[in-house]
Amino acid sequence: MNRQPRKRFLVLDTATAAQAVAIMEEEQVLAAHSSNADRNHSVGLMNSITELMAQTGTERHQLDGIAVGIGPGSYTGIRIAVTTAKTLAWALQLPVAGFSSLAALAQSGYHAREAAVSTDAQQTAEPVSSPALQDTFAMTATERDWMIPLIDARRAQVYTGLFQMNAEQLPQQIQDDRIILMEEWMQRIGEYYESLPDDQRPQRILVVGETAAHTERAEQLRAIVGERLHIRACNLEAQYAGQIGAACLLAGQNDPVHTLLPNYTQLSEAEANLLRHS
């Protein structure tokens, strides 16, 4: 019996300060590179793509699809990844799929180490089985966990959403991506939690991502959910963005290359000013 070759995918995300690039062979991470580009992704993104493709022996004609994080997050960062993905997809005549960068951050947070990964490890492409990435929330997974990924949007606001997951699944979205005041978001989460019967409430609520400026407000949720609340800072990691993006492509998602757009969740300040004066 002739077996079809396993599909290879390129996955990109630059919606946060982290620059994430992964080469996937279906669900398997062949190589992944995460680096803190300080939202200056235009400088190194193509170099990272070229290096990972060379490292994995992947020629352009061997790619079967491209997936890209469409945000929400940094306006400039999202545009860089989306434009790069669309350009490559059009030039190589490949399917392209957009995915939520918050889903990738939720997946990263679920598998984040208790202690920060060293700078050297972050700069090195590591397979998913790396021992350095095995100390995780997921190792003590419950039947029902809520993931609340945060990307700082300044002025006490966050880009966020609500996901449900366990160790056997990728994040399942149960509240849409949005930008919102952190205090209001915690109120809404608390109200939603209290509206559910006991047997439908999560065993844990995990607040992950860019938490530094929002920990105090996140702690307000503890008055309602008690010790179910866990808060952990983490970066969006390339291998977990790879898993999200590959799942979209394997499910047959194929967004029209010319109409795939970033999910900003709101107008940029420049766009808002333009509308106000038009």
C-alpha cells in the first residue's frame, strides 16, 4: 500500500513581543524558533524562516501550507506576519490559514515552565520533546481547565479571550477574542463562573501571558473562585503556535489569500483619529 507523504507546514506568529516560527510535519514539530524581537519582527522574520527550512531540509516546493497568527496584539507585529504569510502563500500557490494568536498563547501558557526558560534555550530551535519544556500545567491537567491568555494593550486594557482545554486537546474557544479593561474582564469571568452549575465549573482558571501589569486585577477573581485561580507569565512559544496552525491546515481551513486580514479587535489610534476628523 502506497502511503502519502506527510504534509509539511510553515507557521508564523508575530502578534506579541515574541517572534515565533515553526516547521511542522502534520502534528509533529520538526523545528521551532522563539525569540524576543521586542516587536521589531521585520528585521529577523525571513532569516528565521530561511534558517528553519534549511535546518529541517525543507525546500519551498515541499511546503503544503502556511498558517499565521492573525492577532489580536501589536498592530505592526500582526501585519508583518500576515503580510509575509500571504506573500509566500500567493507566490508558492499554497493554502493559508489564519488562527488566533491568543489560542497560541493559551497553549503556550498551558505548557509553560514554572521557572523561565533560559535565554539560550529560547534562542535555540527545540523539538517538542525537549526536557526543558516538560514542567507544565498540563502534567497535572484536570478534566476542565479555563485558560485566560493576556496580551497587554496598555491603559489597563488587555487583548484576551476564554478557552477551555485539557491535556488531550488544543484550546477550545468559549469567549471571543476582544480588547477590554482587565477589571471589567475579571468581573465578567466571575459572573460567568457563578452562572454555571457546580458540575460545569472549571477545576482551574489559568491566567497566562503578559500578566505583569495585570496581576493585581487578576487576583480580584480569587474572591469568587478561590484556589482555582493560577497566574503565570509566559511568552507565546513557536512550537505551540505550530500545533495550533497545523491543526487548522489539517482540518482543511483555507482562507482566501487576498482577503485574509489581521484581527485587530479595534481601530489603531491613527485610524481612529482619521475617522474622527473625516
